[in-house]
Amino acid sequence: MAETVLKVNQLSKHFPVARKQTLQAVNDVTFDVNKGEIFGLVGESGCGKSTIGRTIMGLYNKTSGQVLYDGEDIHAFTEKERFKFLRKMQMIFQDPYMSLNPRFTVREILADVMDVHRLYNSKKDVLDKTHELLEEVGLSRDHVSRYPHEFSGGQRQRIGIARSLALKPEFIIADEPISALDVSVQAQVNNLLKRLQEEKNLTFIFIAHDLSMVKQISDRIGVMYLGNLVELTKSNELYRSPLHPYTQALLSAIPIPDPDIEEVRERIILQGDLPSPINPPSGCVFRTRCQHAMAICSEVKPEWKEIENDHFVACHLYN
């Protein structure tokens, strides 16, 4: 029986905007993350997946719902409790340049994290750990005196990964860690994260918009659309038997490296534009672009339910 380490219960995050309107970034999202797994969260830009990651970390205050880590409500922590909690959960940010202080050397970037949390008693211990972290992520200890602008995008992201490991966390949220990188580098970073997860028994939430990359690294995948979680299941099951029309459309867009199959397979083209999260559609938020939309879809929000073993979906097609 898998041990659940993170529980997200009916989490919502709304942002006030001009003219007393509200941007509904995340709405009633529920999922669990098991210890030692990589949980993929995928969807197109603006669907709310990064907002979920930042709200789980406590970088955003929740609007409603719960985020429980080992049974404790993250958003109920005192300042002292939150400081201690950060030793357990860390984040890798999307932009490997903007997330690093350009005035700090690599040594200062990594040492600063350890100094704030008083992990070591001497500068030599901090330097030794800095060298160890760099080598763990595929960089050289000779890089400690360089500044972020002296590295490539892939190398900068490796520094960001090293920083996330500095406190020896149990749980890491990787917020689109490969989206700003060249395609040739994306697989290398993916492989690095997978290796670190196995060697250190880490738990990950891996956020991305590329389903093909998410499949390579994730044990289970949740699919987001306009602030809502629409499908969740094991990685192989999602690719073998997608249930939600949106998931089916996303998978049909992934090219197959066989020209004969690619030429004859059906591609699902979504019609219309992505609705505004300030004024989302009533009922099912996907109905305005769904080829299977029915009258009930505009009136009733579909229930989040388990259709098959560990395969959840929110769609009226499966009522």
C-alpha cells in the first residue's frame, strides 16, 4: 500500500483583478501524491498548474481548500513552523536565469541556502557540500567561482536543481524545469531528475505542458484545463486509454516517429479559443471546445469520480 505524503483537497486559488473581477486560476482541485513517486501535472499554458505548485509551497495563499503534508496543514503553519518545513519541501523554478541571483557566484548561491538554515558549522563543510552538490547534478567543482550569466541555460537549471537539494529535502516541486531549455538538453535534465529521485528516494511534482516529456518521467499524471483537474491516472494508462476529450486531443497532437502511422492516424483539432479564467463557461469548463458537448454540460459541473481502478475523470460522458 503506497504511503500518501501530500493531500490536496478541493484547493482553489483566485486572484483579484481590475473592476472588482476575479481570475479563477485554480478551482476545487483534489489529488494525492505518494511517497517516492513522480506525480506529473500537465496542461496548456494558463491552465493553473504552476499556480497549484506555488500554492502548495505556500508562495501563494490559498483561497479555499486544504494542502496537507504528512497530515499537517501547510497554510496553517506559523512563521517558525514554515521555516522548518522548507527543509522538507523545495522548488525548482521554470526560468533558470531569473531564479538565480546574478550578483552571486555559484558558491554564494548554494552556500546562502545552507547558511540561512545553519546546516554546517564551518565554511569548509559548506564548501565541501557545495562541491558535492555540483558534481551530483553533472557540473564541476571548478564552477563555484562563476556567475549565472557564464553558464548555458541547461547548466543554470542544474545549478537550480543543486540549490533545491542543498537542504536535503524529501519533496521537490519542479515547475516546468525543462520548458525554457533546448530540446537536446530537456532529455538530459529529465534523466538527471529521475536519477536523483531514485538515488535519494525523493518525491516529485513535475509540472510541464509537454505530455511526451511528462510520460518519460512520471508515475502518475494529472491533466489540467482552465483551473480544473479533468483526468488523473497512471502514466501508461493515460496514454493507453485516455478518457477525457481534452486528454485525447492533447495526446493526438504528439507526433509519432513513424511516417506511415502518422499519415493515417486521426488528429483531434480543438475548435475555438481558450476561455477566460475571469469568466469561465458554466457547467463543464471544456464544453465550448468539446466535440461531445451535451445540454447537461452547460448546466452541471461534471463530478470528479473514479471510473476504473485509480483512473479518475470529470466528464458527463461517464455518468
